[in-house]
Amino acid sequence: MENPSHASDRGAAAQRDWQATYGFISRVRERIAEVVVGQDAVVERLLISLFTGGHLLLQGVPGLAKTLLVSALAKSIDLQFSRIQFTVDLLPSDIVGSEILDQKSHEFRVHRGPIFTNLLLADEINRAAPKVQSALLEAMQEHTVTIGNETFRLPAPFLVIATQNPVEQSGTFELPEAQLDRFMLCHRLTYPTPDEEREVLIRNARLGIRREGDGAVARTEFDVLEHEPVGTAADLVAAMEAVQQVFVSDTFTDHVIEIVQRTRRDNRLDFGCSPRAGIALIKASRARALIRGRHYVVPEDLFALAEDVVLHRIRLNYESLADGLTGRDVLQEIMIEAGGLPSRNGRTIHV
């Protein structure tokens, strides 16, 4: 029999680990809040992606602090960070790297691209041609990159956070379904509230100027980002381990399966969700539960994350579009219909 004192010691140690993780999460959120007003939902999605290793696509019109948010997150944790501005003339080698002929040794050597990092910001990802976007597929799924005849492992953790302007169509390319499916979450940013926008204007008015030699430039929010991290890679690993300990009930899993299956059977859709959607729903729900101080998932986690996980993985057919339906309308109906169906073991799912 196990010594009760040993079990008690383990329980106390586990509790200390959880408290340390909550402290780490609070420090990161406070650091981001120093430069970004509001956007709590976006910050939560960033942390969910970071703690689960899932990639994140941020959609929003220009000026909603998408790039600033990712930069603030990168500088809050002691991780390697790279930013790629996607343009129409970008080449795959500009991302993954290439083989270069050494003039002295007359041998080829590998030049590693900016993708060899922990946190990769793909800014305006839909401005690059499909050939460039496809260069990310191997990295996002297998965490490896092939250059020439060699395959290289990417650093751990590795996370792609991409931004996209969903309104402007000039000079952009639609992301292929295979790439969209590799984004665990696709979050759509909204405009700030009047109170939040007032705080943005007040903070910006206080920034002043930055002197450079004999001249000066107006300071921006990027100039006030703190470079001293508030968390380490060890803190991040501890948070990732804590996510794995969050409890998921069989009933919750059954409900996720039912929602995913219904998207495949719905005659208003050209195609439904892949199995990645169910995996993403459970992973993201566990991370959200941890961020909100729980050791277990609840239906609220599923409802809060469903749009971010599902909408970019489904496509309405022509008839549904002609009827004025949206993906959000269809998903809401699916969620309601799946709320009281019998599960595989005969029990009823209540959410």
C-alpha cells in the first residue's frame, strides 16, 4: 500500500505546479495588457494556441492590433520569434531556406530560413501565391522542413500565427482548404468598444517622440513593448503539461463527435469538418479550462470555441449562399440540434 504521506506530498506538489502555471498565465496577460487595450478573447486564443501547439489564424481589418498582439506575446516569453511579411513576390526559399554554393569549398551548404523559430508571425498570409503558402504545409503538420535532399526538425515549440485581411481582395490569394485545416483556430477580430477606443487614443497621445541622433520620430505602441520576458520556456512547458491533465468526460467527447459528424451530413454544406476539428475542439477546450482556472472542461468551453474551430473548415454550397445563409447560421443550428441526442452508450447528452 502506498504511504499516505507520499500521496499527500504529490498532491501538494501538483497544487504548487498549478498555482505556478496560473501565475505565469496572469503575468503574460498583464504584460500584453500594457500595450493592447481589450481584445481579451484574442489573447485567450493566443494562449490556447501556445499551450496546445496549434496554429492560429487571425482575421480582421487593418488597425485592430493583430501584429502588435503577436509581438507582445513573443516578447512576454523567452522564445525565438520571426516575422515574415507575405507579399506576391515571396518565394518558398524565403521562408524555409535554401542550399547555397560555398565559393571557397565548392560545396553546397544549407541556409536556414526564418521558419526555424519558436513563434512565426505570417503577416497578411493571403498576399503570397499558393506555391509559397504550400511551403508551410509540411512545417505546420509535421514540424519538419525539407531543403534539397535533407529534412530538418523545427525548434520545439513551433507555432504559426498568421494574420489575414478578409475584406481586401486586390492582390490576395484564397488560402487552400488543406492549409486552412491545419490552423487549429481561426479567430475573427472585432472593433473595440467606445470605452476601449477612448483608452487607445489616450495611451497613444501619451507616447511622445523618440530621438534618433539629431532627429526624432513619433513613438508607436511597438516602442513601449517590454523586452524583458515574464516567462521562460520551462514555464511554457509546465503549462503545456498542465493542459494534458485537464479532465475531459466521455459525454463531452461524444458531443464533439456528434457536432463534427453533423457537419458532414448537412445538405447545406459542400463538405464538413475533418477529424482535425474534433481534435482541435478538445485540445482548445482543455487549454481554455486551464486558463480559466479549472481542472475539467465544461460545455461553455465548447460553445465559446466552436466558431473558431469549425467555420474555416466548412463551406456552404451554392443553394445555401443563394438563400443568404452563413456558416455561423448553419453551425448554430447544428449545435442546437446536437444538444439532446443520444450518445453511443445510450446516455443523453445535455449541454
